[in-house]
Amino acid sequence: MTITSISAAGVRAVPEPAPRTWVQRRLLDPFMSLLKAGLSPGSLALTVGLGVAFGLAPTFGLTTIVSTATALRLRLNVAAIQLVCHLMSPVQIILLLPFLRWGATILGQGEKVAHLTFEQIKHMGSTEGWGSVLHLLWRAELGALMLWALAAVPVVAALYVGLKPLFAKLITRHEAAEAVPA
């Protein structure tokens, strides 16, 4: 069935939108509904920005607690912020040692942590105990958290500004696709 459009330029046939596939109906649509869950494009952009920032924090285990608390406090989508945080895990692992090295340099232990690898940390933990690892890395971790906090602000701001119009378009398209009967 063709849809016609009448305008000052005349009558013309408007092509029908492509039929929604099984993947779109069964996976993408529920996922988009979960993500937007009544949020405005601005709130969704803030959710993603904070999720990325928390997902890159140079600590393990605290990401889930802190991001959940923040999402609840700001009335953001907890599931979406958790999803983004956990999708950032590979990048978090890649950035962990550089953050620790830079943090140690800032707080005066750069020479002890400058060439540290995950294997050395694992070996030190098994031979000398994890207390010695914590003793070595606590200053590096503190410096890494300071660097992360400084870097997180512009990252969240840039993602918010960049993603807000994108999510506005995406939500509009998704709602238009839902309005068309399948």
C-alpha cells in the first residue's frame, strides 16, 4: 500500500517504511524501551556520560555502588548506567596501570610504580602477600583517583553535549517506528 502526500508541489507517493525485522522487534525495541524508560534525551545523555566516567574509574568493585547511588539520586535509569559502566570494563582495565603510574608520579612514588605490570603485582601478591601490594599502591591509587576526577568532568560534559541531540533524534525515530503498525 502506498501512502500519498499532498503538498503545494503536488501529489506524490511516499514510500512505506521498511518492515521491522525480528531483531528490531524482539531485541532492539525492548532494549530501547529499557534505555529511554521515560527519560528525556538530556537525562539519557547524562546517564551515558556518567556511566562512561564511572566505568573508567581506576578502582574495582566501587563502580557499581557509586554509579547506582548516583543514578538513584539524580533519578536516572539505573539499568542503563550499569550497562554503560560494565561495557567500559575493558577500557578500564587498559587504563588502570597508566592511571596508577601517573597517580604515583603525582604523589611522589613514581619510581616504585613506573614499570609495574599486572604480572609483577600478581607475583608480589602471591609471594609477599596482598598487604604489601596495597602498601605499595595506596598512594598510586589516590593519585589515580584524583586524575580520574579531573578528567571525568570534561568527559561527562562532552558526552552530554554530544549525545543529547543524537538521543533526541534516536528517540524520535524510535517513537515514529512504534507508531507505524507492523
